[in-house]
Amino acid sequence: MEAILERWDQALKIIRSAGYLVREEWLGGSSGGLCEFGGKKYFFSDQSLSLFERLEQAEEAARKLKTRS
């Protein structure tokens, strides 16, 4: 479990360092990830997903941000 939490923390660190605000919301499994609106950047983590799915979502977002830089 510690390794999962470390991966989660690392992914969120990358996301936040790119200027994104992290929001954890119940989205019903239909969305989540990186978005921009109102002049701000957000990463939405869907709390309706399992921990592993949320980790996958965060790591995918972090990979996208790494390739942009």
C-alpha cells in the first residue's frame, strides 16, 4: 500500500508543479483528468473510481505533463 501512496504523491507533485489545482470530486466514473477553464488549470480525481483507477488517472496526467515540457 505504501508504494501506491508514494506513486500517488509523486504524480500529484508533478501535476501541482505544472500549475494545476487538484480537486477530488465524486464524478460518477464518467470523467476526470486535466482541464482548464476560467483561466485556471485543474486536475480532477474521480472519487467514485477505485484507488488503482485513480492512480492510473493521475499517472496518465503526469505523463502528459512531462511530455509537454
